[in-house]
Amino acid sequence: LRELPIIWLVQDNEWDISAHASEIRSHDASTLAKAFPQIKAMEIDGADAEASMNAMAEAFDYVRNERKPVLVHAHVPLLGHHTSGVRKEWYRDDLEEHSKRDPLVALRKRLLKLGIAIEALDTMQTEATEAVEAAFERAQGHDEPDPDTLAQHALAPTTITEEVGNRAGTDEEHTLMVDCALHAMQEILADHPEALLYGQDVGGRLGGVFREAATLAQKFGDQRVFNTPIQEAFIIGSTAGMSAAGLRPIVEVQFADYLWPGLNQLFTELSRSYFLSNGQWPIHSLIRVPIGAYGSGGPYHSSSIESVLANIRGIKVVYPSNGADLKGLLKSAFYDPNPVVVLEHKGLYWSKIPGTEAAKVIEPDAAYRVPIGKGRMVTEVPAGEESTCTIITYGRGVYWSQAAAAEFAGRVEILDLRTINPVDFELITERIKHTHRAVIVTEEPINNGFAQALAGRISSELFAELDAPVQVVGSMETPAIPLNENLERFVLVNETKVRNALEQTLEY
């Protein structure tokens, strides 16, 4: 679409381990590329060294001069095994045919025809073999990796470790949560020319389906704020390349339910780059994801997915409950060298749900930062009270918890995690040592989820501090959120469910 100067080289031996092209393909790479007129498609015999060199020279000249993309489809033989565990003799019936196309044998014959002395070729082959053997010996002689270094590159260090700036700015009017996010994006784009914002419907025509990017394309141009196809693998995966090129991508996946096609890129590429490169290649990637059930969004627009994300090591996951934290966390995520997923509850964007008015705030100033991995006490119980409890929650759970806690004046406090991973277990420990009871509130179903795992950790590591079992309050164990508004309310957590859990915990 944008005709970028890229060369894709496809080496095609027609085998997918034991599955041959004849049984699994209706077309090949060059046929597919020809459907895109912007891509120059070249098909070559990759076993012919001379033809391959000429073709690649042509491809490079085209890309450098025309600044347009090329796909080179090279047909090559498969001479060896797929792996040491899947040997070619078990399933291959074309070994003799492929061996006849050995490019080294063909190249040697071609060089002899061109007048290169056989002695010179023998010398080159001997020197190459000796160089490979020497490199192998050097590798064998190196010490084994030190297991003590394994955890050194799980996450790249960040410079934002404390809350800075003014949480309440100078405006007299409260600002909607969605507008706090919009203003954060505007400030980032204004301050950083390397920042980009792209995703589904964030371009100038709409500015996001929640208006979370409204006016940004007009202010910063459609080269920096632009729409993408409905292709989450591209949206998320492209941030790796953008980051490597020195850019700072901010991307949006329109709904949490849409994240799944991009999960491969998030899990396989983004989360592992810093670790697998031994700390050399951190990936900056800020991924915004509207989440949660609101307004009869139904089964494909209402999911809570934080438990899946919490199980991906190498990324950070934040889930704010109000505009101040959203703005502060977006800023911190932008400056964080790691991939950060920001989960934004769409039911809090406009505070239209009764009881969520506190999501609107006096907007923080531009310098405000919320450190990722630090929770916040919404309310605290005073010392000396008997039979007290800490609610641990995040996102919309804060508001269900506030409504339920109102009936237990002075006995229930609320800890807003703000970050799912890494979780602020230090603050959790501090508060449970104070109240000795905990109820965890989540919008997700309970079984096998993040909240249940956190309850298990608390029970294991803080067992001696607990006066009651840790309870978890979550939504029903249904595969999806129903479209019907009444059924949606029935499935979700509510004030009554949280209040019942508090009563049981406080009376234990």
C-alpha cells in the first residue's frame, strides 16, 4: 500500500516437514504476490548461483532506485533433514531428484567451465571446510552459560520508578477518562516526532470508535496517525520493526476480543526479543486495548483477557481505573523500553455507568507519571479496628468494591493494583499485614484466572498473616458475555456479590 523499499526473499523447497506442496497448496508465494500490483514479483531457480546473483542484484537496484517492494521467490532443493529428529528417509521420495539440483555441485561445474582451475576450487573448498571446523572448535571450547544470569534480561530496566508530576492539574472541570487518554497521546506526539499512533479506525475520518484519537490525525498528519487494516498480527508485529528503526509506535487493537490474531506476534516476538538477544534488542511497543463489558457489546466486544496477558513473561500489563492513572500510565508506558499493554475499560471512558463517576478526574499535568508496577490505595482503614479487610482490585472492579465497602464503614479498604504484571506484591503484603484479610475482585471468571492465582500466592506467601481464607469475586463461568443487557448484568460482578464476600470474610 505504501510501497516501502523492502525485499522479501522466499526460499521454497516445497516441503513443510513431511507435507508436500502438491497436497497443501493451491498457489505459491509469487502467485500470491502478483495479486498486489505494488509488489514486483520475481521467480528464480535458487539452485543456480549465477542466476540468483543476477536476480538479487536486479532486486536491489529496483528497490534502491524505485523505492518500491520486491518479492523474490527462489525454488531450491531440500538436501538435508528437516531436523535431527525428523529424518528425510522416513518420508521423502524425491531425494535423488533434489540431490541433482545441489547448488554447490552446479556452481563448481559452472566455475570450471569459466576456466577456474580445479586446484583453486579444491583450495577454496579446503579453506572453507577448515574455517567452519575451526569455528566449531572455538564454540565447543567456550564455557557453558551461567544459570545465574538467566533472569537478567526478562525485562529491560525503566527509568520511571516513582510517581512524579501533579496528579491533579490546574483545570477546574473534571475530565473524562477517554479525554485524559486523548490528551496524553496529543502531548506525546507533540513532544516526540519519532512517535506514531496507528490502528483500526484511529485515522482522521473517525479518530477511534471511542473518539480516543479524535483530531490527532488533523494535528499531526496522516503519516503519523493513520488507519491500518483489520489485521492485529500486523498491528502488533509491526511495532518490532518500528522500534528497531528508532521509532516509538503506539498502536490500538480496537477491542480486547480482537487481540487473538496478534497473540503470536506478542508472545513469540515482542515478549522474547530482549531475553533472547541477551539484553541487546528491547522492543518499545505501547499497545492500547479497550476492554470489558459495557452497553450490550455482546460476545465479541466485551471480553476480559488480562489472565492470558499476565501469563506472557517479557511484557508489562496495566489496567487503570480512572483518568489520572490512565494518563500517567500511558506516559510511563511510552517511555518504557519493554512492550506494554494498556487495558482501558470502555465502560469507564465516559463514566456513564452509575457509580463510576470517579473515573472522571481533574486531569493531571503533562509531566505526571505513574510507575508501572505500583498500586494505589483508594481508601485505607485506620489502625486499631477489629476485623478489617483489604479489597484488591483493578479497572471497573474498583467501583463495584466502593459500592460494597460503603456498608462496612471503617472496616474495608480498597487497593487498586493499576498494574497486572508486574503486580505490586509489596503493597499487597503491607496491607494484608495491616488488615489480615483479603477479597480480590475481578471482572473475569474466577477459575484459572489471574485473580485466583494472586489469591493462591497470597495464601502461600502470607499464610501466617491471614485471619480468613482469601476470597475471589468474579463473573460467571460462561464462555462469553451475552448480548442481552439483563443477561450481561447477571453474568458480571456486582455490588451484591462483593458485599456477600466481604460479610463472609469479616465474620470468619
